[in-house]
Amino acid sequence: MAEPRPSRRQTPFFLGLALILATLPLGWFVFLRTSPPPPPPPPPPVVAPDVAPVVEKALELELTEVTGTVEVKSGDGSWRKAAVGMALRRHDQVRTDDGSYAVLIGGEAVEFRMDPGTEVSVEDLTKSVSRLLLANGMATAIVRPGVRHTFEVKAAQSDAVATLQQGGVFTMSNNGAGTVAVGTREGEVTLVGQGKVVIVRAGQQSIVRPGHAPSEPSQVPTSLLLKVDWPVDRTRRERELLVKGQTTPGSRVEVNAVRVTADADGRFERKVKLKEGANTVDVRAVGVGRLEQRDRAEVVVDTRAPSMKTDTDIWNQAHDDPQ
């Protein structure tokens, strides 16, 4: 017997039930699904911490050798006696007296050797740069091999500036009146003056005269000029002698160990006090090529009045003389 077909009244029921079942997932998604949490707020912007600018530590020049009379002046203070171990900083000054020497060391990078009668002030000191002002005299700057360091020496009363980068050795002189000389022993030195730049290589020297640019570098001569105008008569009645002469421009001159200023042409003069009897007058010249020349003379001083001969002395001398 066949199953009875559903009645027409049941058909709407099933259609409604099917619609309800079909809409259940949509209702759950719309009404019952838990809303996702809101997105987290964006992180605050990263602010870089304040970083202080890197400042190079100041370098100190230490006095490692002091011979004779050497003085130091700090800032605006007064000159005081120097001693081994003293540290020189920016704006400090140091000077050597006649016959005195000083050596300054800056860490493992630089060395500065001061001749007698030399004055220097410290302009700037860092690990990478040393700047000094040579007021007068002569000094030698040394930068150790393999060290990246700039050594700059400016001459007072002149616009001449000598600069050595990396390793090398050079000597600079300044007569304090605008005559400057530079001699290089190792490396290459840049010398600037009156808008002109020259490169002074090892074994060369250059001279700057007042109001002039540096001369073209030339080889350091094998001998140093020194000519002294000694008096013809070396026996004198005066206890004073004017010593005059000429040397290579830019050289350091000493008369009896006292520094004498030579002019732009190398001419110099100095009055020397003499004692009764025999005197040795010594003249010494040192060039920026570290060549040295000396000249000396023996001068006798006799200030005693000539003896007055009486008539008897003249009569006796006439009879004593052979006919």
C-alpha cells in the first residue's frame, strides 16, 4: 500500500522550517558572534635619546726634559720656573733662556724640542691636532711614524704656518720680526705665507722674509754661511767689542752663548763685554737643516796706561843700544 502524500497544509510548514534553519547561521553571525577586540593603539614614536656630541679629549704636552733656565706661564698668570713632569695645556706658554733646552711630549704622538732662546705658546691640543705659536727662536716638531696626527706651527709677527700631517720631522725658526725658515728632515711640510703654498720635502728648506711669500724649496746646503768681521788689531784698550757678521737667513746665532737676532739678510751684531787680559769670543750659527758653524777669536784687553820714559831712561837706552 503506497505511503500517503503530505497534505498541502504541511508544505508551508516545511518551507518555513527550512527558511528558519537556513537563517540560523546568519543570525548567529550577526547577533550572537562576539565582536573582535579593537586593534591595539599604535606604539608611541621612538624618540632617540639625547646624545652629547663627541668632544675630543684635550691633549697635554708634558715637560720631559728641562736643562738650564726654563719657565712656564699658565693662562694670564706669571712666569714660574719649569720642572720635569709639568703639563702644558691650551693657552699655556713656555720659554727657554740662553744655553737652556726643553723637550715636550704629547702622549705617543708628538714631540717638540725647544732650542735656547725660544718661546712658544700652546694654541690647541687634541688627539688629532697640535697647534703651537712660535714667538721667537727655533724648535723641532716630531710626529711619530704611523700616527695620524697634524702638527701645525704658526710664526708670530708673520702669517707663515708650517703643517706636518702624519709622520715626519721639521725645524722652524722665527727671529720675531717676520723672518721665518723651515727645514724638513722627514716627511713633507706644507708651508703657507702671503697666500702662497709650498711643499718642503725631506732634505729641503724654505725661507719667509717680512712681507714676502715662502721661497721655493731648495736643498739644505752642505755647509752653513758664517762670516764674522773680526778687528784687525786683536789687542784692545776698551773692555767692549762690537761683534758683527752675517749668516744664512733664518739661522739661530749665538755670541758667547747669548742669542743674537739676525735680520732678513742674516746680518747680526752684538756688543760683548771683555775682561782684562785674554778673552775668547765665540760665534755659533745653527740653521733649520740642523747644520752648525762656529768661528772664534782671541782678543786681549790691556787698559794699562803706557809707561812714561824719563830722560834718564832714554839716556840709558841710547847707551845700551849697539852702535
